[in-house]
Amino acid sequence: MVHDFHTHTFLSDGVLLPIELIRRAIVAGYQSIGITDHASASTMEFVIAAVRRDCELAQRYWGFRAVPGVELTHVPAAAVGHLAREARRAGAKLVIVHGETPVEPVEPGTNLAALRSPDVDLLAHPGYLTDEEAALAAANGIFLEITAKPGHSLANGHVAAVARKAGAAMLVNSDGHTPTDLLTAEYARRVAVGAGLSSEEADAVLRDRPLALLDRISAR
């Protein structure tokens, strides 16, 4: 069982059409996929509208759950809340924020801004997450990412430990940009256990947490 809520198409910096990414995910055994191209104020309305059309196509003809979303990326920290609201109004069913990964110059304060926003679902690769940030994630029901993406994954062990302490929910995602980035169930489990999760914790992160997020999306 594979659920992956963080992927990219050539509408930002991936290599596939949204519908081709969806098709490849189906063949790879996915149960659901979130398409969350990088965007900011300059591109998010176009990106969200385009992705929604292919997600609707996949649902109509293949009965497959593809969730149209967006990843707010390198935006000013003070603008995160406003842009998340705008993304939701533009039709994004899934709003994630590009967190303070250790390998990119994300503005400090981005994690906090994302975790204070009622319109954010997931903080991607949050890097050296603080106890305060993890507590906010738990209180506000925002998922924290354990990522399979090289570089971003350097802080996975730290994220898992701090999230566990705070009782915050985690998700394993690919942050995929190419077909070879798509997850398998075995590899997703390796990522989870490699971050320091026990077998029982990995089961929850890989099986239960995605269903909780899908239920939240369906209820909107």
C-alpha cells in the first residue's frame, strides 16, 4: 500500500505531465497520489487549475484518487499564511509548504509560519525542527514529512524524534520529480525505519496517517 502526497510534474521542475505521473503511479501500485508542484503567487493559480483537470480525468476514467495540490516554495515566511489561503481558494485540495530543509536557503521562520496556518496540511522536509514547531504541528493537525528525497532526508532522524516527542503525525513522501522517484511499499518502509521509527510506528505512518489525511480532504 503506497500513498504519496508530495510529487512534482513539469508544471514546476518535474519531467512528466500530471496525467502521465498519475498513470505511472497506478502501474507502480499506488493507492493515491498528491500532485504538489512548486508554486508561489506568480504561478499557483495556473498550476492548481491545470493539475485539477488531470486529477479529475484520472478519477473519472480510472477511479484513481489523485489529489490536486501545491507546494508553496521559497516564499517569504510572512506571506505563507496569505498564500496558503489563496491556494485553497484557487482549488488546491492539498497545501504543503517547502520547509527549512538543511540543503536549501529557505527563509528562517517558514516552518513556524506554515505550522500556524489553518490552510496548511503538510510541512515538507522541515529540517532541524524545533520542539516548539513540533508542538504546533501536533496542536494544529499539520503533518510532518519524512522524506525519501536525497539531501532533504539528512534531517529525517531528527524530525522523527522531535515529532514523536510532541505527538505530531508524520507521513513518508517521495518528493518525486521523475518516474524513478516513485515509492514502493518496501522502500517507503525503509525510509520510515531509517528515520528511527519502530515497526509499529512505521505501520501507522505508512497506513493510518495517509487515510486520515484523505478523510480530511474528502470532508472539505
